[in-house]
Amino acid sequence: METRLRWKRVCAIWIGMYPVNVATSWAITMLPWWGGIALPARSAIVVTVVAPLMSLIMMPAITRLLAPWLRRHPEHARREQRLRAVLDELAVAEAETVPLPVIGIAPPAAGRDRAAA
């Protein structure tokens, strides 16, 4: 099964939505009577125009165009999981063999104590 990453879907939607939004906003604001319509009605008109444009025209085109990028092959995902597991095992093994430095205050050197006294 193909896995689609959410952030990639968000990018694809943005790529489709931006030009549709700009073109629709520009075209609608060119209408001389547009300013006389109440804001809720204007919003309803814009959504009525933009939603079908996005759903029926833009997103199918963007999805086809970005299909290789949007889809992850299942074998690639399995390889990534195996690689992460091996790297995690290496990190644990290294942490067990290499002593971590102790952060703290070192006892004063013998010579330094006498000089301060």
C-alpha cells in the first residue's frame, strides 16, 4: 500500500491552492459590484468557486504531477525502518562502551591549596 506523508500533502495542497486563490481573488475583485456584497455572502461565493476548482481540476492535476514525490514505496519504508533500528542499536552499544564524562567540580589540586592558604 502506498503511504503518503502529511507534510507532502500539505505542500501539494499549497501548490494547488495558491494560484487558484490568487486568480480567483483577482478575477472576482475586478467585478464592479463586488464591494457592495456583504462579507458572508462574498465568502460563500468565493468558496463556491474555489472548492470545485480545487477538487475537480487543480488537485487531480497536482497529484498526477507530484505522484512520484507523494508516494513512498513500501520497500523503501521498510529499509528506512531497518536502518533506523541498526543505528539505534549502534548508538546504544557505543553508549555502553564509552564512559560518559562526569560533569562536576574537580577536587582542588594539592599545590593550589597550599598557595591559597
